[in-house]
Amino acid sequence: MELEAFLRRQPPAYPDTQALGRCLRALVEARLDQLPLPGSGRTLERFQGLASVGGHDLGLCKLYEGHTDALAIMAQLGGTPTAASTWGMWAAEPPDARLRVVAQGRGLTLHGRKAWCSGAAVLSHALLTAWDEQDRQQLVAVALDQPGVTLSVQGWQAVGMGATGSVDVLFDGAEGQAIGNPGDYLRRPGFWQGGIGIAACWYGAAQSLAERLRSHCSRREEPHALAHLGAVDSALHAAATVLRCSANGIDAAPQDDAERLARRVRAVVEDAAEQVLRHVGHALGAGPYCKDPQFARLSADLPVFLRQSHAERDLAALGLHILPDTWTL
């Protein structure tokens, strides 16, 4: 796979946001950002690509997933990205950072603060959610190299996922372009399909960590390490199975509401990733945390990236979905 070959040529760790930005631009220039679209009949290939980047570096994966998600959204809702552009997908909506969009002639202007803007310092463009005069959510494309766009340098103290530079961005009259109609971002089938793509990123990182344990056990048959490897295998097998099944389901019915499917897949993969972190750490001890830079980075990044899940809140939402139904084999 060309994407995997590219990643093998990259360093095992990226020291800062600028390094992540350079690698993302190289991926775009090599057209390795052109993943199959969700529901295209090749959704599993899309998930495999995201997992490959996740297993290499989760900071890079955060930017790569956002960029490829933005491309998929524009393919679905309209919008033509310029050549060699790099995109963020910024949809966080905390109460104290609600961006406003105002009609201005034939265009739009943006006003206010957008939070959790990963890679803001190194991206050329962003898709972001904002709210119009009628209090409707509108997706907006915006170039970041224009007057009226200011990056905050406060509030980002992360160790895990630290290199993503997920800062607040301030907008003061910056010009943007509406993508789709108000409400389209959440209504489209691709919203929940993209949520499963996030789970593929989690899986890739967990699988990469697990490979260290498999390699260790292949060199020496320690009963306790083998028990941990068995637990890791069962968890990853469950995660891989639901990801494959979800890809097949999306391709079979690309316009169906995928919310329940996405919530189930994300719950299974999140649980598997947390099991991998625990079992691999117990089996291998402190050594790889201290001497394997890629392992150490993935181990620090993955718990933070997993918090794109909302834990018990997401499980409660899944519980509401299953109330009218039952389970069958």
C-alpha cells in the first residue's frame, strides 16, 4: 500500500505542529489524501488508510483525518478545495466559543471564537460550524491566511496529542463560503460514517501498540505475557470485525442513518483500545515507555484521542437507541 510505504519512510515521532504540517503537506502533494469516500463501495479501504496513519502517529492522524473528512464533506455537500490545500474540520461547540456567521453581500463573514482547532498554525483552510442570524448551524469554508483570523496562544497545555496545537482561533470579519444549507452538516449520512472513521484511527494506534507485545512474545514464551497477548488479540479481533462489518453496511446502504451503527462501533473499539493499553503496559513494563519513542508517543496520545468519545454519555445514547429492539444472532 502506497500510504504505508510513505509512512515507513517518516521519522518515528514529530516534535511539534510544524513537523506535522510538513508531513501532511507531503501526503497531500503525493495525493495520498485521496481516500475512497464513505459509501463508495470501498469504505473499508478508507478505514484501513486511517488506521495506518493512526498506527504511525496519532498527532499526524488527527490532522490527516480532519483533512480527509473535510474533503469527503465537500464532495457530498459541494465545495471545491484548491490544489495542494490542507484542511481542518473544526466542529467543537463549547458554550463559551460559539462562532457566528453573518451574510455580507454575496458572501459570509465570521465573528467570534472557535475552540479546539487542531493544526490551526499549519493548515491553509478549514471547514467549521458556525451559527447564522436565525440561530441555525451552518458549515463554512474559510481560508486561514487572511485578515480577521487570529490564533490564540493560550489554553493548550497538552502532553498527549500536544503536537496537534489544538488552539482557539478568533475570527473578526473573516470571509467564508457556505457549504451546503443550514443543518446539512449533522443531517447528512456522512456525519456518523465519519464518526466510525475516528474509531478506525483508534484501532490503528491500538494495533501498533499491540505489535510490540506480539513481537516480545515471539522471542520468549512467558506465560503471563502470552495471557496478555491473548486478551489483546480477542479485543482487537472484536474491534476489527465491527469495523469491517460497518464498512460493508455503509457500502450496502450509504444513505441510511448510521448513528446506532457508529455508536456501537465506537463503543467496541474504544473498549478494545483501552484493554490494549492496559494489557500491553502490564506485560512489557516500563521499558518501551522509556526507550521506544513511537510506543511512548502512542501511549501518551491514545488516551487523549479516545476522549473524542464522550464515554458514558455516548453509551447512554446508545442505550436509548436499543430500547425498542433486542439482540439476535
